[in-house]
Amino acid sequence: MHVLFVTGEYPPLRGGVGAYTAELAHALVDIGSQVSVLTTRQAHPAVQPTNAVTVHALIERWDWRIWHQAAQLAKQIGATWLHVQYQTAAFAMHPAINLAPDYWRRGQPFRVAWTYHDLLVPYLFPKAGARLRRWITERPAHTSHIVIATNTGDYQQLAVCALTAPLVKIPIGSNIHVHASSPSARAQARAQDRRERGYTESTVVLGYFGFLNHSKGGLTLIQTLQELVLQGIDAHLLMIGERIGASDPTNEAYLQSVEALITELHLEQRVQWTGHLADAEASRALHMVDLLFMPYLDGASLRRGTLMAGLAHGCAIVTTAPQSPLPELVNGRDLLYVPPGDAQAAASAIRQVMQQPTLRTQLATNAQRQSEQFTWATIAQQHRAHYQSPLTTQQ
């Protein structure tokens, strides 16, 4: 089996879909599959790895040429599957990628898989209506041999589209590896890191992990910090990781609005930004915070690699109530849910966790336990099983 992933971003470019694709690619290699990646020229690796994942950083623009470029490469390398990792912004919101499976299925020696990382509609032209944009977004679900959703909400939306191909749900895993050490070594590192950042024993360190964009509730994050400070709590916020990703140009404007609110509320001394961290350092930072607060405006979801990282690291987590069923994570047992955009409710939940050590320990323990169902080895095995399924191989 040889899988060719097509993705709009890939390391060293920073982005959730790129990180996901890299993790899945290496996990598939670990179980005996051959994997290649077709991506943008900007993701050209400094050193091409050997006996692992081959990266073809060839794409200058994600336009109509992708039809021929991807098909030609797939045939050249002998790929049995061409698998698109789809996120609208990562493909510059151009509809060429959405219509590509129509072309790729015409007598090609490979099959087409499609993973939806979101169902956001692409920009087409100024007067294109919602109906046309939705049709473009859903078109690959009708023309691929297998369709993968990463969360229940997207799965339910696609399930009503009368698809002929198998539709499956496979969650994503943590985009940061857990760098484990002994409990005493972790406690020592935690104490050292907190001292170096100027935190005291009474400081409540809230963590936020990942890029900022509108959907992740950065303004609510800052408003919640302000609520806690006004209530007399010595709260500080550690922003872990790069500030914005590479794919969505609107992220820069949103970052500026968050930074402006920090200044307006005079919270500059209470917010620290780590910037990009190597995997091990990001893991160490997640172990250092008292609580992880992820105020997604569209609610908690299994498509959020940052949430999965928090679970894997055994963080006590406060996040926003999911918009779609999320039976894998139970409110009050594995994490705490609050309404999106409600800084007062978030501050109340955070205060509850910090004032009840037993609850905080329970949330942390259960979060780590639940993360075991989202390991990359399990995710890779699920992909391989569907690649080999008679429902897909006989189409």
C-alpha cells in the first residue's frame, strides 16, 4: 500500500492540518505502509528523510493545475491511494481541489480518499450564493471512494448528503507528543519553569495552546483573565506556541484585536507568549500550567488538535460546550464545559477547579485516560483498515 497525501500545509510550515498529516503519515509508516506527501513549495524540507515519508514540495499555487500534477505524481510513484487532507483555507479557498476527485476517478490506477478537517465554504466569486458554495464544499464527498470526518458534527452534516461512498468518523490525535518523565522530575521542572517566568506559589497559571483565530475565542480568553483579576485572583495567562498559523490571512487582524484588548485592560504583565516551541518544550509547558482554558466559539470538538494535546498531557481543562454530540468526553468527569463567549461563566468554572484540588486532580486523571482512545497508532490502524476494506477496494 502506498498512500499519497495531498495537503495545503506541511511542516516546517506551522498549522494544525500539516501537523496532523505528518503524524498520520509517520504512524502509517510504522505499521508498514508507504507514504508520500504532495504539498506547497514553502514546505520544502531542509533534509529529505530516508526510509520514511517522502515529501514532494512542488505546488506553487493551488489552482486547476493540481488535477494533473497530483495524478501524474500518484502514477509516477505507484500510489494506490490519493488522499486529500482538506481544510478550505489551506488550499487558498480555491475550488480546484474540490472538483479534483471528478477528474482523478476517470480511469486512474489509484483511489481517492478525502478527509474533511472543516466544512467551511470556500470563496468563489463575489456574488456566488451560499447554495453554490455549499455544493462545492460537499462535492468531494460524492466523488471520492471514501470520505472521512474527524468529528460527530461534520459526520452528521455529511451523513444527510446521500453519499454512495463509505462515510467514516476517525478522530485526530494530539499534535504534541507527551514527553514523559518521572513525577518528581516533572514537579522539579514545573517549579523551575514557574520561577523563571516570575510566577509565585499563589499564582494561578492559565494555559492556552495553539494559534489564535476568531473561532478559538481569543477575546473571551482575555476577558476571562480580567474577570479573575477583578475577583482578586492572582491569575496569569501563558500563551503556548506560535501566535498565528500560516494558512488563513485573517488571523493577523484577529491577533491584533486580542493584543489591543490586552493593552486596553492593562493586562500586559499578566500575559506571556512563548512563541514557537519545539515539541519537548511545548509538552513541558503544558505540564506546567494549572489549568488549560480553550474557549472555542464553535464549541469543543474532536477535530481540535490543541484539545487533544491537553487531554494527552493530563491537563485539567475548561472549554466550551460542544455544538454537536461529543459522547467521548463527559462534562464534569473529563473536563468542564462553559457557554461560548461567556467570560463570567468561564471565570466561575476556573475558580471552581482551582478551589477544589480533588476536582482538578479528577479532571486531569480522566482527561489523560480518555486520550488513550485517540493515539496515532490507533488512528493509523483505522485508516489502513478502511483503505483495505472491500467497500472501497471494489468501487
